[in-house]
Amino acid sequence: MTRTSILLVLALCASVKCLLGDFVTAKLGESVKLSASRSCTGDEKFTLIKRLKDDSPLTVALRVDGVWEPGLNYTSRISHHSVFGVVLSRLNINDNGLYEFTCGGEIVTLIQLEIFRATPVSVSEGGTVELPCYYYTAGELVKSVRWERNGSLVIEMDRASREIRYGTGFEGKGSVSANWYLEGNLSLTLKRAQLEDTGDYLCYIQQDEDAKRRRGHPAAATLTVSKRHPDPDHVCPKDEEKKGMESWSIVAITVFLTLVIVGPSAFVLGWWLKSCR
Ligand SMILES: *[C@@H]1O[C@H](CO)[C@@H](O)[C@H](O)[C@H]1NC(C)=O
Ligand SMILES: *[C@@H]1O[C@H](CO)[C@@H](O)[C@H](O)[C@H]1NC(C)=O
Ligand SMILES: *[C@@H]1O[C@H](CO)[C@@H](O)[C@H](O)[C@H]1NC(C)=O
């Protein structure tokens, strides 16, 4: 590529958001809503296409008489949502990529879909849990590390100032290592886990230039918080009572057996031995 053509690409990037569009993240196996920023007017052809890795277009859906219908390769996975768009379900890794809503051949909306796979992590209520995440930070202009739960802020720590911002409910509860940048360890530690902490946690680093975000590895963790089990050392009074009764019955049965069976047999045995002399 010559210098001028690179400049041309950069100029194009600036005008059409570098063909990146809005970022939408969705979880592997789940569903996502894809909508255009505006609808088509009149009888223009309104379609949703996906750009494959080799840049070839694949029709995902097209609007016919006001209703979105799936393209050939999407028959069982596309459903109509509104005049603006569709829901794509049972997401797979190949659903990653660039989606274009086009109106009469002209692009109206670009969407960059990112499918993430989440590591399952579980903790019981009140416990401490670590959600792993790493990123190769050496030599990269990194502004901050950021964690989100279901799309909202959990914690963000600035690299230079070490200033921390918390999402509601995570003040003093979530933390990342102060050395995160030096070691590339973005892992999140959550203390005093509560049932409402359940959700999908995604980790990112934000780059200096226009705060572009990059996902860490693994990109996400799905946290499950289970109800705390009763302490095994602590026995309820009812159980104790039951236990007491059980041991009493064992004693009673032993006494009964001794009196009714062993006693008379010993007597009979004694008498028999005596009579044999
Ligand atoms: C779309 O479906 C056709 C027919 O089933 C198939 O040949 C083609 O490989 C599919 N394309 C993609 C990108 O999945
Ligand atoms: C990453 O940091 C967490 C604490 O934030 C720590 O528990 C964990 O051991 C670190 N991982 C490695 C590989 O050092
Ligand atoms: C986050 O999303 C998960 C899965 O969609 C859901 O089960 C959980 O309740 C959500 N948590 C919050 C706090 O919204």
C-alpha cells in the first residue's frame, strides 16, 4: 500500500467511523437485538447484511411488507423485533463481525458485534471471589482498567493517577491489584458476595487515544452466588432432641434384649450344665 492510499483509508475511517460502527457485545449462545438508527422510507429495499472475513456480504435479514424475514443462512435464528430491526438468537462465534443495515443500497447503520465466551465462576454468599483477566500491557498506551457487570460500571482504575471510580454497590467491595498495569493482571476481587452480585462481568483496558477499549483474556466471567449453606458444626435443637431419643431407644432395646433373651438363656444353660454333672 502506498502512503497516499493509507492516508485515503484513514480519511475514510474518520468519515465512516472506520467502518467499525457501534459496538454491541453479546454472550455466546444467547440472543442480541440488532437495530438500525432509522428506518427506510417508501419502497426502498431495507436489508441487514453481514460482512464476512473475506469482505463478502451475507444477507442476514430483509424487510418485506414491514416485517423482517430471515436470510437463507439464518432461517431459524432471526425474528422480527420492530420496523427498525431484528433479534438474532443462539449466537455462535461466527456471528462476530460487522453488520450493515442498508436502505436502497446505502448504509444507514453499522454495528460491530462482539461475541464473548464467559468463564463460569461461583462463590457462596458472604465469600470472596476472584474473576481472572489478563492483558499484555507492556509498551501499550493504556489509560485505565475497567470492569462492567451486565453493561454497567463495576470499577475503573486510572493507570497514571491510580484514581478509582466505582459503580453503585461496588464501593470498597471490588478491587484490582495496584500493580495491574505492570503485571498485566486485571483480575477483579469481590468481597462479601451477595446474591445480587450475580451476572456477566467483562474486563477491558481503555487506550489513551479516544478511550478505545480492548477486551482482556478471558473476556468475561459469569458469576453465580449461591445461598450460604448452614454451618455443619451447628446442629438445630430439634436434631439434638432426635439424637437424644435415638440413643435412649438403643439403651432400652439393649436392656430388653439382655433381660428377655440373654438372662433366661444363661439360666437355662446353667441348669443344663448342672444337670449334666
Ligand atoms: C450459507 O448457506 C449456504 C447453503 O446452505 C452454504 O452453502 C453457505 O456456505 C452458507 N454460507 C455461510 C457463510 O455460512
Ligand atoms: C492476579 O491478581 C490477583 C489479585 O488481584 C491475584 O490473586 C492473582 O494471584 C494474580 N495472578 C497471578 C497469576 O499473579
Ligand atoms: C445480569 O444478567 C444476568 C443474566 O442475564 C441476570 O441473571 C442477572 O440478574 C443480572 N444482574 C443484574 C444485577 O442485573
